Amino acid sequence: MKGLEKFEPELYYHIVNHAVGNENLFRTDDNYRYFLKRYADHLPSVCSTLAYCLMPNHIHFLIKTHSEEILVKHQKYKTDFHKLIM
């Protein structure tokens, strides 16, 4: 990830992802719903989402990672916060 060394506990991050070229990430309303469902299935265990914007060809998220005390209890934690959050 450009400009990011490692995710750390209790910090804010602006996450951006963009489609390749002129492609779209989302083509129908169902694509948006599916993405948000998958996001909701995984991310709340490692971070809080403060804001997001889904556009046809890119996404923005403002998140705050959970505290170290919460993250070390995560079932997939293996001594590396960055790998857990990624």
C-alpha cells in the first residue's frame, strides 16, 4: 500500500481503492449491497467505520482501528495487527 507502513491499533485511516482504467467496481445496485454486506461481515471486528463513499469506480472509507486490547482477543490475531486488519 502506497504511503502506509503498517496498520496500528487506535488510529484513523482514510482508505481509497480505485478500479483499473475505465472499469467500474459497481455496475448495479446489487453490487453495492453485496459489497456492503461483505464489509459488514468482516470489518467491524477490527475497526469502526466513521464514514464511507461508494462511487461506481472507486471507494473511500474513514476508519478507526480498535484498541490493542480488543484486537489481541480476535480469533485470527497472530501477533501482527497489520496482517489482522489487512
